[in-house]
Amino acid sequence: MSKFFLRSCAVLLLLCSTCVSASAAANNKAPRVYRGHQISDHSLTVSTSDGSVTLTPLNSASMEVHYQRDGLKQLPSFAIAPHSEVKVPAATLKEEKGRLIYRTDGLSAVIHKSPFSIDYLHNGKPLVSEELGFFAKETLRGFRFDLSPDEKLLGGGERVLGMDRRGQRFPLYNKAHYGYTTESSQMYFSLPAVLSSNKYILLFDNSASGAMDLGASEANVMQFEAVAGRTSYIIVAGDDYPQLINNYVDVTGKQPLPPRWALGNFASRFGYHTEKEVRETIDKFAEEDFPLDAVVLDLYWFGPDIQGHMGNLAWDRNAFPQPEKMMADFKQRGINTILVTEPFILTTSKRWDDAVTNNALAKNLAGDPKRFDFYFGNTGLVDVFSKDGRDWFWNIYDGLRKQGVAGWWGDLGEPEVHPSDTVHAIGMADEIHNAYGHRWAQMLYDRQTAEQPERRPFIMMRAGFPGSQRFGMIPWTGDVSREWGGLQPQVELALQMGLLGFGYTHSDLGGFAGGEEFDRELYLRWLEYGVFQPVYRPHAQEEIAPEPVFHDRKTRNIAREFIKLRYRLLPYNYTLAFENSQTGMPLMRPLFFENESDPALMDYKDAYLWGNDFLVAPVTQPDVDKVAVKLPGGVWFNYWNDDQYSGNEAQVDVDLDTIPVLVRAGAFIPTADDMDTTRDYSSKHLTLDYYAHPTAVNSSSYIYEDDGVTANAFAKGQYEKLHFSAARSAEGVEFAFTRDGNGYAGAPESRAITLKLHNWQQAPSAIAADGQALKVFSREDDFAEAQTGAWYDKRNRKLLVKFNWGKSPLNLIVKP
């Protein structure tokens, strides 16, 4: 018996299970067989007894596979980024008995003629194989793939299911989950894609309502199903996980570098009721010596209460009499204004008639604007899939942009309520539901870029689709419960999203929903974790203030120091943002990136890498004074006290004002001076903490800098990269400092560097910068007053060296 026949029999035996009804129905007809093929410079199209399948290389290790059948409606690809300037990778076709082999440099598709199926290989090794492959019957369509017995699967978007989602079945329908904690199978931002421990990504480019079954119904079968939509998938391969992610974002699009202020501190709540309240809040941050870069205005900016005003999308001048001046005053202080907007236009709003007149709204089956009720009132929904809808919506945004709004917050964009009988320009609601936020973000990005091509976008949204990151989308994890159970899944949610392109996924720091009394410990633990997550934005319902400036002195003092640390780490964090824009590497990274030989690390969600050199474990339980942290190998230092750890696990002591933050041996951690806002950032005075250890014989790092505002600054050459390296030998450590790039407006001509060598065992015998000896001071006070020189801190085993670095390369030698 053939392998296909045995599988088909197994599927037929499961007809009683509703979750495989589609595949069973597909098997009621004869197996798909090969009829012929045609190859072009760009793709291979194979004719079969059940339509055609086109294989299109997207890069050397990625391929779109598009099945089409006569009469089966297709939608455009939402996931694939335009690649107008990218050269199509060379592909070769080899025909053998019973099969075709279509191959690029990094991916091979082995097409079996009868019964028809496709296997995929990377560097000659099997990746994944179609089981039944494509199916379509009545109201369900999708794909089935074989799974290997020990294979782990991550992905699916925002879920609280554990890191390995193998054995789970979950819906693919973006849907709000208010007040979630430690379990959720359906949330705001679903992604029809998985990343496998076998080092492939499989993305189903279908925006319709559906489900993924990752071996839940049949142990070794992955099934994607949807009620409609595009019948294609994208297979991506890579030698390791970073390369796999790079290949994936090369296909779906890279996140543009955000404005530097996006990495600063935000003032945000639900919500500020008046201009006076906003101004007083901003003043409070200054009075309490808290850095601040942005203020977020929730729905009260366009209405005095929660219900009845959504869709006004114009300032309530009674509450905000001079918003233009308010935003200009804030901007002068280095603070950017972000406004919430929603795609729902209430019939009671001031813009309803205008929206109807301009054909901006989705329709009902009779062709009239679709009306329905939800929490905020009776409403219609802007049709972002129609040109009329986008034109009308953007006209509102454009007016606000001209008034001084710096960033956009798109809320409820799942959409939160989306009746199935809603008609959009390209299809019914259930066909395009999961791409609604994607098209909304695209409209904002494309239109703003057309108006201000030099300006970087800030677009924060709650829902989208694979590829939405190319529009600068910054997701957050929704209305999380303000309790320990809400904090506990945040690392899992951010890691899962970051693996599939969304490196800026973050949480409402402190929790959003509920909470009867202020819990200082919970609040501080969340804010401490926030220093090492992509966006620092405390946000919550106003019954308990989300802003640290409104809490008791002890809370303020601890929070202030962590927020200032966030700012001091700006050269490190901004470099992570740059790396993400170039390669797709998430800012928060799972530990299994470090040690692929330990499969247990793929399940680990209690700690993560912040960039290359920090290992962070949030404290997610109350009354904790010690945290067990898994290590991926190597030697690590405690960031707070230089304690060393190695082996498989570290037992890290904590108190209320520390969480486990470890630094890799050999790392350079760059920090800048304190600042009130990122607008004041400068590396004219730069501190480099170097963590010396005998195991770190050679190490290197760099920081990326530009003006923080110009779009595509790197591509334009308007940047500097500052490179640092260290080489240990018996003679000491030789440090090298070089830089490249054409520079940028405001770049320092020279930099005063303070190099701190941690874990240094004795005072040096000599230090020389480019052959010139530096004085080694015996007293700390003398060192502090000097512009150059060195001092050995015997108690803390640190060597501090100060020197000036101009535009030329510089070598520094420290002898024991």
C-alpha cells in the first residue's frame, strides 16, 4: 500500500471528528495527480487534476506555494512585502521519474507527481512535508502537513498556552480578551504561522476566520483551516534561528526604525479628561524628576464620557480649549503627543453623516452602511479596504497631524465587533477580518510617508496580520488584568510575537484592568521588567494611577531609578532597534537561540535575552527574595553587584528594587548620561562597562547612532557605528575603538569615554592609549577631577579608565 493510501484511510476513519471534516470531505474525491508544468524566470506552475499550484521563490530560502482551483475566490497576499527592487533568486528545475525538484540555493521543493504532494528540504535535509496538502470543500479550505515526532512548534500569535504550542488547537480570529491572566487561547493578535524546532517557518497567507490544529486532533498532523481567503502558504528555511527570522522578514517586510523617542517613558492612562489634567500630569513628571518623552490621550480627547462620542475624532474644545498650543508646548519640552483613534463611527457622532456621504463605511447586504450595536453605542465601521474609506479616514488624521500630533494609537482594530454579514470592498467580514488592522496601519504608514517622507512613523495597534511590522506597527498585549496573573504571561506573549516579526510587542506596565487597591510590589515588579521590554508605557484604568509620579515616596524613588536606567541604556536599546530594522531580530529573544542542544530551553518562558548581552528574569510572584534562572551556557554577571554564575541555573538574590538582570562575560554595556528626554541624548560622554573574564578571550560590540528622527537614515549614510573590541592575552587586554558611517547632524566630534572593567583582579602596571601612557591615580578623588587617567577600585574589583576618543581609530592597552 502507498503511504498516501494509508494516510487517507486514517483520515477517513476520523470523519466523526468535526475538526477534520474538511480534510475528510476533500478525500471524497480522487487523489490529486500531476498533469504538466510550466517554468518561467520567476516561478514554476504545475497543473494537476485539481487545479494548479504555483511555486514562487521569494528569496534564496523562502517560497510561496499558491494552490488555485477554478471558481475558488482568491484574495491578494497581505503577508508578502513588495519586492520591486529585489532580484528574483535563481531557481533550477530537475525532472526525475515520478517527481520534479525545484531548487534555490537554500530551499528545495520535491514535487511528487502521483499522488501529488510536496516535500521541502534545506541543505539536503528534510524540513517538512505536505500530508494531504491543500483541501477545499464547501465552506472550508486549508492545508495539512506532517509533523515529526519530537518537533516543537511556536507561533500562532498572542496566546497564553506555553511556548511550545504542539498539541494545541486554537482559533484564528483576532478577538479582544479583557482582563486575561494565565490562560488564553484567543486574543487580540493571532498569526497564522508557526516556527518549528526543525528550523522552518510556515505562514498561511490567509486573512479569513479559521483555526490551527498543531497535532491536537491527530498527533503528527498540522492542519490550517479557514472559511475563505487566499489558498497559499509560505515556507521559510534557515541554518539557525536568527537567520530563519531574517529570511522571514525579508519576505514579509522589516520593521522601520522608530523615532528615538519611542524608546523613552510614556505618560498614559484611561484617560486624561481635560487639557488642564494633562498639563498638570506633565508638570508632575518634571517636578518629581522623571524623564518623559510622550503623553498618550485616550478617548476623552474627543468626548466627555465613554459612550456616545466615538467617531467624533475631533477635539472636545470644552475640555481641550487649546490643543494646538498644548501640543506645541509639550513638543518644546521634548514630549510627543499620541492620540487614540478607533475605526468605529457612532451614529450619534458628529461625523456619521459625513462618513455616509463620502462612502467611507462598510456595507450591509442591501448596500447601505452597516449599523450594529456594541459597548460604545450604535455604530458603523470604516472600510479600510476601500479607497473611499481610506481617503476619508486619512483626511481626519492629516488634519490632526498638521495640528501637531506625533503618533497614532489604533485601538479596537481586531475589529472588536465585526458582524459576519458586513460587506467590505474586497469581501465579507469573515474573509478579511484578521487583516483589518493590517490595512489600517498600512493606510497610516503610506499616507504619512507620502506627506512627510523624512518622518518616522509611530503607529501603535492592537491587531494585525503577518507583515504588519513593515508599516511600523507597534503592538501591545491588550487589556491585561492588573494582578500577578496578568504579569506572568507577558514574556511568553512578547517572545512569541517577536519570533514572527513583531519585535515591539509590549504590555501595559502595571496592568490595565481591574484592581481594587494599589499593590506596590506588583506595580514595581512590572515597571522594573519594563526597562527591558520594547516600549515603556505604564497604562491602566484611572481608579489606580498608572503613572509612578502619583504614588508614595518609596514607589516613586524605586520607579524613578529604573526609568532613569532605561534612559541611560538608550545607546544599547537604540542599537537593538537598529538591528531589528535590518535583520528582524527581536529586542526580546528566547534563550534557545543560545543553546540549540537543550530542547527544554524552547519551552522556557521565565527569562529571556534583552539583545545579545542581557539575560532578564522578571519577578512574577509576590514576596520573593530569590529567583532560579536557567542559563543557556557560559558565564554571567549580576548587573547589580557583579556576582558570577555559570552552569545550568543561577540562584539570584533580589529585593524590592532589583530583579534578576545578568550580563554576559565579555560584554560591553554602553550607557549615556542622565537626561530629561531622549531629545537630549548625546554620546559625547559615554560609559562602557566591560565584563572581564578568562573565558571571554575575544569579544566585540557596537552601538548605532543617528539623529533619531530621519527616516531611512542608515540607507542614506547619515549615521555612525561605534565599534568596541577586547582581546585578552598574558600581556593584558587590548581594546580597539573604531567607527564608520558618514556621521549625522549633532554627532559629537569627539567623545569622553569612561571604560569600567568589571572583575578586574589588581591595579594595572600600565595603561596606554595609542602609545601614550595614562596616569593611574591612587586616590578616587584625584581620578574624578582628572579628564584622563585610571583608578583601581579594590573593594569592588573594578578598573576605571578615562580617555578621549576622536574620529580616528584608537587602541587602549591595559597591562596587569
